[in-house]
Amino acid sequence: NTKESTYIHVDSFVFQYNSAVPFTTSHDIRTVWAYYNNNPVGTFDLPATFPVITSGTQHKLTLAPGIVVSGFNNNLSGYSFYTLDTSSFVPQPGKVITHEPKTSFYSSTKIQIVSNFDYGLTNFSQCGGNRVIMVDDSAADLFEGHGVGKISLIAAGDSSVDSTVSNYIIPYGQTAFLEFNYKSTVPFYLGMQSFESGIKSTVRYLTGASPSSNWAKFYLPLQDFIAAYTGSCGYKFYIKAVLGEGQSSGVLLLDNIQIVTF
């Protein structure tokens, strides 16, 4: 009965800094998963206004932040590393209550920094193509910190394939994501390689990313690859940048590349 509904309006989540997980607060929370007294209300794209049919004397609202996995808008998911927002409200049937939910990393979240491109270090090495990732500290290109990674493709046929210098240990059977920020005029691809007792897998490219004229956040799930290719000796990550059809030049900027697990 819509006459009994109180409407909740949410513009966006506020992402709070957690000193226990002192890393980037950049995010791309696109959706909200809403629960009333622990019962599901629905999943809504932000900004959202949704009805809540209230009853009884307890009116608890729980809001879970949702992300776009692998950059595809049709693959929405809750993000288990982000805390829930829980509050109580006084029902106002037929009226709209605006709420500003807050979230942060759970304190139990573990983050391995692959590269934030500060202090002149990329932590990547060239392994293919004719162009290499460099550190760019020009003010016009910075996102956070003192530098970003930059791949410049300046002529038709240019490409760049770079791998992490180090292997990264990722727990088997746990939720794991690679997060990063990027701005790009060219398409690029993300790959992984496993290392197990002196045996390494071939490089598998897991997904691609489309150009973005603004800084965007990317969330890449890793657990399927880890389940298929165990890596007791760790994993390397690959970034392959190419020119799109009809392009004669382009630039990829990267920042805050990190592995997120519990």
C-alpha cells in the first residue's frame, strides 16, 4: 500500500578514510542495496528514491554500496570490502526522507599496493610492444599523489605490454579484486599469470577497458583466475595498451593500482 510508504532518497555514498586501511578513498559506487529491518527492499541505481513500507516500532534502514564489476554496467555487485550504512528513521508516510549514507573499507581489509607511481617508480617492466609505461608527474595529468603511470602511443602500430616486476601472493578461495583509476583515449587489456613451484602459466587476459575522458575507477575480480590457476609463488599482472581502429595516437593514464583482499 503506497499510502503506508515512506520514501528514502539517496544521492550518493560518502567514502570515509579509515586509518586502519590508509589507501585511496577513490571509488565508483553506482548502486545501493537497501534493507528495511534486515528484509530486502531492492537494488537501485544512484541517485535513487525508493519506497519503504513500514510497520511495527523498529525502523532500521541498512544500505549496502554496490559497484560495477569489470567496468560493465550490466554486472552490478555488492562490494564486500565496503562497510554497510545502518540508521534508524521515523516513518513519514507519503513523504521523502533524504539520507546520506557513509561507507569505508572494513578494518580487516588487506591492500597490496602494486603501484601508485609516486617517487618515479612504476613497478612495471616492458615485455612487449614498442612503448613502455612511464611516470608522469606533470600537474595537468595528476590524479592523486605525486605521479601517475603514462603510456603514450604516438604513431600507427604502436602498442605497449607491461608486466609487474614483482609477484603478488593472493589467498586462495577468498574474494580478491584488482582496483585502479584510469583515464584513457585508447582501449587496454588486463591480464594475469600464475607461478607455481617453478611453473608459470601463460598470460591470460581477463577483460578490457574502454576509453574514458574522465578519471574512472575499475574493479576487476580475481578469484575465478586464482581458482583455475593456483599460484603459491604468486601472480603477475599485465597491462596491454593498443590503438583503437582508426587511431594514430593515444594516451593511457593509471593510478592507485592495488590488490584488495581480506
